[in-house]
Amino acid sequence: MENIITRYRNFTILVAVLFAQFLGLAMQVKRTTDSQSTLLIRVWAVSTVTPLEKAFVFTTHGIRNVWRNYFYLRGVRRENRELQAEISQMRLEQARLAEDAAQAHRLQALLGFKEQFISQTMPAQVIGSSGSDQSRIIYIDKGARDGLKVDIDQPLPVITDQGIIGRVLRVFHSSSQVLLVNDTSSGVGAILEKSRLQGVLKGTPSGDAVLDKVMSDEQVEPGERVLTSGGDRIFPKGLLIGYVRDVRPGADLFLRVRVRLSANLSKAEEVLVITKVDEREPTAAEARGPVRAIDILTNRLPSVPVKPPSDQPANSEKTPSAAANGGGSAPKTTAGKPAEPKTGIKPNATASVHSVPGVASEQSPALKNKVATSTSTTPRPKVKPAVSATTGATTSPAVAQGNHPDEPVKAPAPAPMVTAPAQDPPAQDLSPQNQPPQGHRR
Amino acid sequence: MAISYTSREQIEVYRFSVPVTVGVPLAALFLQAFLPRIISFFSIFDLPLLVTIFFAVARRNQVSGLLTGGVIGILQDSLAHRYVGLYGIAKTVVGYVASSLGVKLDLENPGARLMVTFGFYILHEIVYFLVARLLVREAVGFRWGHLAFAALCNAALAVILFMILDRFKRRA
């Protein structure tokens, strides 16, 4: 036996070394099922290589910045002019989108949707990679020293302005390992923007990204935008992933949708690590949108004295709107500030404007003039006033806009703000000095 | 013919200084991790493998070859996110086979180096694939076309790299 080992000494050592490595692999496989720990040799290797990478990256960036910012300034004036023109265009576009966003917020508030807000990010510099096609990861220059923490349940997403990059896999002292979205072990919940089809974005061995789990009987158009769905509990919903490149029949009953990633993963230099995501419902203030001068003005006007309907007892203190809100005592209007209805949703601007005509018809001539002045600059909405002419009961705008009157009014529907006041508001509320400046009116 | 049979007496055995023995593999690992961020195409190369082959062939010692390959492979694994040992096993095998071949063949010729590196790259990828797929069930791909192209690129780079590294050789 000894003779054989001596004779095949080199081969025996080879077998022993291979066996040791097989044993190490087996131990790692078992450990990863128990806990996500980092091997010491990994820490040593990363700690050795990343400082060198950092030094190289900072040196090359410094040289490049000096060259670009102080020497190579050709075409900067022309570019500046083009950018100024682009800003003007984008301002116009922004004004249009702001209206849409305000409307979307209102609808979300009504439906009680929870939104995810990226509340905290950390910029980081890409300093290196694994250098292997089998392991698509990058290293960033922020680590535990900078406050990053690795959490198995809630990995930190990494994005750029162009789209998503990946998620933080391991955090070392002064650097972190980021798993790219095109790695085979990666998975991102994705949704197609137009068709709203959901799937799982996975990487392929060749480095492509494929949207999986889309049924073969669905229609997917090349060029459609692919966004994060939020279903993976890692990436917030709505971030851009990329565009559909092509669609082929896949395995089983699913399509193979290849996705062209919007972010250039191999060239990304600066990234953002999302360190905190808040989940909350849009507030009533956000839901209401921007405050307009006309809204402030109409809020200062005295409320509509609602006449009790003929079939109700005269001594009833419940107003129609209070009844619609659950039958509690009527919210009273204080000086210049309307009380909120019990639904928790503040009355929106539309409801405020609706109450104006009714007010004007029952006020003094002087007051009529003020109201006429305040409303003359605002186009009158085509929606009928929310107070029913026959019963005096308050109806929601949805009913007023043509819904069936027998349908029950849901609680979050924006009820009109105006209720029966205990007494007329003081005269100083309507004095000219309390009016907003004319320039604020729209 | 580039590859020629030689007697044991005709084959020269080389050794390297400690800075070269330590520094060259570390430099290869660093460049492999750093350069693909600047030149995307560079990820097709495997500098640590080329260094393993070079040292194994030059030393012509099987134990030295497999240990060099094992250490370089494990360090390369440490910079990736998969299990530590996948590259280690593949490079251990390549280091052993390369040094075994170096004992029997004269591989100083550029043509021989081109062919041998081409073959070792394919051997390395096959071993890696088998271990990753069969042993730890990792999702790794195997594409023959890409493999042949990558092997050719690495072989071409090896010819240049080995000529540079030849300057650090010392006769034992």
C-alpha cells in the first residue's frame, strides 16, 4: 500500500486536494441552506482586491474629469443651448404630467392604494466585477462602514437613472457585492406596461434577460416597456427594466420574452442603492392636488344653509351630508376653514367649486358681487351641483355624473364640504384684505 | 510540428522568485476583475487560467502545478458569488494535467502554446460545468460555439502573455 502511494505520489496528492475541495463545496451547500454567511476567504480576497480597484478607479476618474472639465470643452456652448431648449420643452411636459399625477393620486386615495416611495438612497461607484461570465456581479465602493446592511428578507435594490441594475448580495467592510439582473441566479418581478402581463425576469447564461412565466396565448409586442411589478418585494413598483426585444414560444405553455435591459450593466459607473422604501397611502393633501386661489376663496365664503327636507322632522339637527357620512353630528365650518367630513378624505377642489353657485343665490348683493368676481376667472364645471333639488339630500359626484341613484354611496367618495352652519361666519372673513392677491387666481 | 517529444534531459525546469510567484497570480486576478469594467470584451479571457498553465508548464512539477491551480482558482471563486471551489477544482485539474504534459513535451514554441492553451481552456470549462451542474446544481450554460471562440481568444492571448512572462523565468 505504501509502495503504491509512493509510486503514485503526485496523483495521490491530486486526489487529496480535489477531495478536500469537494468536501468544502458540500459544506457550503449545507451552510447556505441554514444561513447566509460569508466565507472568511471571500472576505480576505475582496479586502485584498477592492482597495486596488478603488485606487485605480479614483485615479482614472480624476484624470478623466480634469481632462473633460478643464481642457476638452469643445462644443460645450452648443450643448448648453440645446439643453436650455430641452429644459423649456420638459417644463411644458412637466406641467401636463403634474395634472395627470394629481389625478392619479386622487384616485389612489379613493381606492386606498398603498404606494411605495423611495425615501432614502446611497450613491455608489462601481469599482470592479467578478471578471467571469459565469458570475455576473459588480463591486461598489460602499460597504458596512458606510451603513449598508445585508438583509436576506429585504435585499437592497441597486438602480441607475436608466433602469434597475441588481441587488446587494454581500456587504463587506468597505465594499459590497451586487448581483446583476442578468445573472442566472437572479429573479425580478416584472410587468409589461401596456398589456399589464406579469412575469419573472431572469438572466441567461449568455447574459441576456428573459421574461418568464408569460402564458403562450398572450399577445406581447416587441418594444413594449418592461417595469418592475413590486411582486418580488425587493424592487419598488414601476421602475424601468427595459424593452421587449423579441418573443418566441418557450417551454411548456409559456412564452420566451427576451428583454433588452435599459441600463448598460457592463458600463455602469455610478449607481444608487435604495436603502429605504416607505409604503404609505397618499395623503389627502396629495390627493387633492395643488391648492388653487379659487379654492381658498370659496372656502372663506359662508356655507350653504341646507333646508331640511319636507319629510324630515324640522328639529332634526342632522344635515344631509352628515347623514351621508354616517349620521354623526354635522361638521361645522369654522372661520375660513371647512371642517373635514368623517370619511377622512378632505373635500376636493371640485366639490368646493360646486357649492359656489348655491351660495351666491342666497347671499346679499354685495356678496354676490364678490362671488361673481371670484368665480368669473374660473370656468364653471359642467357637473351638476351636488345638492339634490328635490330632496335636499347630498349625493356624491359619482351619482351626479350619471351613476344610478340607487347605488349605495361608498364612504370614501368626496362629499360636498358645505354643511349647515350654526350661524353666519363673521364679516371680516370676506373683507378685501383677507382675499388672496389677484395674481394668484386662475 | 510545434509539439515535439523530448528526453527528460532536454527539458529545462524553471523556477520563479517569490515576488513573481505571488505577484503575477494576484495581478492576474486583479486585472480579471477590473478590466472587464473598462473593456467589456475582456470578460471572455481567463487570465488566472493562463497564469496557471504558464506556471505549471514552466515548473514541470505536478504537485506544484495542481497547488498553484487550486490556490488561484479558490481566490477567483472568492471574487465571484458562487460556491468557493468550482474554479478551484477546475484549475487544480488543469494545473496537474499541464505540468504532466510539460514533463513530456516541449511547450516553448508559440504554436505549441497556442494549441495547448486552446485544449486546456476547453478542459477547464468542461470540468467547471460538470462540477457546477452535477455537484451543486448551479445554473450554468454550455455553448460550444462560444466555448470554441473563447478558447481561441485565450490561446491567442496566451502566446503574447507567455512571451512576457518568459522574462521572469530562472533556470533551476
